[in-house]
Amino acid sequence: MSHIDDKVLSHLFKLARMAEESDPARREKLIFDLSKILDYFSQLQEVNTEGVLPLAGGTIEQNVWRSDKPKNRSVVNISDSETLRTQFPEAEQTHLKVPPVF
């Protein structure tokens, strides 16, 4: 099993900018779990990957791009702010009022 001790665990907490776990039982479980993860990576390093092409995403699917063409819509000239304000549901002086996001 990979050697992760309490000192290494404390260092990992600092690197992750996390508050250290103070419960000894929880710390032991974290050390055990991290050691198992590292052991698994050690096993993966032993796998012969000679001749295996690298993957870039794990799928053969490709994004379908649409052409970027303007559509005929009634477009408001943004430079005509008065027209824009009259078409907006709520406005106050020169500001457009929108509902709160949060």
C-alpha cells in the first residue's frame, strides 16, 4: 500500500486550502482511502499501453455546427434608446428595469 501518513494528509489539506479534519477516525479513513487510490494508479502504470492510441474524450461523437447566418427579424436599432425604452416592459428614466436574478 502507498505510504500516506498524517503529515502528508496535513500537507494535502493545505494544498487544497481546506480546513484540516480533526476527528482521528475520519483522518485514518482518509489516509486509507487515499492510499487505495494511489495503489490503483500504481496498478495502472503496470499496464502495457504500447501501440494504443490516445483518446481525446472517449467518444466518436462530434459537435454539429450550424452556419452563423443572420435571420430576418424585426431588429430594434440599439442606438435609438428611446424606441428601445418604449418597447421594454418597465423603464425608469434612462434605465431598463429587469426582475431580480437572486
